[in-house]
Amino acid sequence: MATATFDTLKYADTLEAAGFSREQAKAQASALSDALEVNLKDLATKADLRELELRMTVKLGAMLAAAVGIGLALAKILW
């Protein structure tokens, strides 16, 4: 699973330098860190995308084979 880091201390220090109180900055950093952590779990990885691509390729091949088979059967019936 992919991981990303979020420097809460640096973020809080930046907010504090911009005029937030220390408590406000820490609360903001904590809330943003929690929100990012939840969203990172929902991201697709490159491996997920490769697997999806393979499954879609197999399904497309099966549909193409079925269409050719149906086309050949119709051609045989009509001729």
C-alpha cells in the first residue's frame, strides 16, 4: 500500500507563524492529518490499476470473441 507522510509539526509551525495560536495550529494539523490518512486508504495504487487493466483486457477479448462467433453464425444462417 502506498504511504505518504504529512509533517504535522511543520504545518502547525507554519500556521503559528501566520498568527494562529499554538492550540489552534495543533488542532488544525491533527484534523488535516486525520483527513489525509483516511483519504490515502481509498487511493488506487499502480498495482491496482494494472490489475484493473488486465481484467478489462480479458473481458474485452471475451466480448470480441463472442461478437465474432455471433457474426459467423449469422453469416452461416443467412448464406
